[in-house]
Amino acid sequence: VGRCAIAAVVLWAISIETGRRGGDVYTRANTLAKELVANGNDQPSSELRALLRDRTGLILNCVSTLAVLLILIDMIWKPGA
Amino acid sequence: LSVLASIRPDSWNFPLFLHVLGAMVLVGAAAVGVAAELVAGRSEDPARLRRLAFRTLLLVGVPAWVAMRVGAEWIHSKEFGSSSEDPDWVGIGYTTSEGGGLFLLVSLVLSGVAVRRGRPALATAAGVIMTVALVGWLITVWAMGAKPG
């Protein structure tokens, strides 16, 4: 198995895991928003805003996207092959 | 033979990258557009989802289609030159990219009118048309990988 194939599998694993963790942040925001509405609170919520602007979620999603882009570059240029 | 087939000149890499990246983003934008258009009717804020679909198709789908198409023509000119005989998989690519581009355009117009004038039926029609294009593009993804013919 070539180095570029191993790199692609590693990048794929990074992409999946960071995407999953990044998505968790927005799933929590979704759940909180539904709870607020169910409790009759339709006003702006600082807690909800903080979740939607969470830097960790944004960074994890960016890393996931970047990993997919790197898989494409790796598969086309095949460094080390 | 497969090893030989996987070797290509370095000058082909960037056009291929542009083509594949454009196609990946295009399929993603089409999937978001289809889901948003078809789910909008059952959501609490359908207008918002229809706006999302329209903006995704306009701001992501159209540039991605252009990148995919430019990349395709560029890599085709390098790989096949002025040869008049294209393999089947290239023919499938031409058919679905140009047909899908037309579907994208029609869907975009319907989606834009639906958003501006608040006509849910047009948004659903846009979603159905994009679904057909999306299915065609997914078949093309298989054709580009399996290269039939």
C-alpha cells in the first residue's frame, strides 16, 4: 500500500471524526432552541447564541473540510508514489 | 495496465483537481438545494428554507458547475486533444454536465420566482428538477470512476 493511500485513509478518519464532533455542537444548539420554544421562550438567548458562535465547532468543521480537500490533493498529485 | 492507466503527466493534475473539486461542490450544493426545497413545505418556516435553497444553488451551485465544466474541457483537451472519438464515459459526462447545467438553470429560475412571489408549487418543481439532475450527476460519478467503454 502506497504512502499516499495511507495518508488518504488517515485524512478520511480525521475528516469523519472532526465532522462528527463539530456537528455535535450544532446539534446541542438545535436541541436547546427546541427546548426554549417548547417552554414558551421565543426571546433571544445568550446561551443559544454562544453555542451557535462556538469557535470549537467552527474550527472542527473547517478541519473536516480541509481534510477532504487534502484527500483530493493527495489522490491527484500522489506525493511519494 | 491499471498501473499504467494511473500514471499521467503532472500538467494534467491541476485541471483534474479543478474538475473534481467543482463536481464535489456541485453535488453537495445540489443535495442541499433538493433537501431544502422538498422539506420546506413541512417546516415551520418554509420561506427561510426556500431562500436557503435558492442562495445555495445561485452562490455555490452555479460557480461549482462552471469550475467543473471548465476543468472538464481543460483535462479533455489535454487527454484527448482534437480526437473526434470519445470513450463512453466521456460521453456520459458531457450529457449529464450540459443537461444538468440546463436543469440547474431552470431550477434556479423557478426557485427564484418561488422565493420572490411566494409560490410553493414552483419551489417543489425546482426541487424535483434538481433531483433529476442530482441522480444524473451521481450516475456520472460512477461513470468517471468505472470508466465503462
